[in-house]
Amino acid sequence: MAPRIRLGKRSIHLPRNRLVRLAIGLLLILFGILGFLPVVGFWMIPLGLLVLSVDLAIVRRWRRRLEVWWGERHRRAKHKAVTREAHGEGHDGGIDD
């Protein structure tokens, strides 16, 4: 089965060859560094790291730490919003009321 990466509900299949995956990841990062140029962009850096995380344990650990941090941050923000609503602090008197 070919490796794949999931981005939300979407799934991207990667080449079966490890060297090709490493080359793709490194090229994405290198071109991402040149993000100020037309066509390439800084968005390529995290995508390259995501591709490299399939094969490199250190990058996989960074990705997992980021996922845990992001999930905790989202969970705390959601809990904070629910707490505000429960205490009636969510009303700002805006136009939509």
C-alpha cells in the first residue's frame, strides 16, 4: 500500500519509493525558502515537512508535537467559549442581536 498523508478529510497518495518521497519533501522545502519569488510560495515549507514526516522520525515527532499542541489549543479555546456563554459574557451588543 502506498503511503499517504491526510489533510483534514482529504488524502494525498505519495510515491512508494522512499528516495522519491525524500526528494519531493526536500524540494518543497528548498523552493519554499524562495517563497518571495513568483509561482513558489512559503506554503511549500510545511508541505515539504509533512512529506518528510512519512520517512524521518525526527520530523514525524515534530509533526506529532504540533498536532498535540494544536489540539490542546483548540480544546482550550472551545472550553473558554463555552464557559463565557454559560456566564453570559458572550453578548457584545453587536448589530446581529
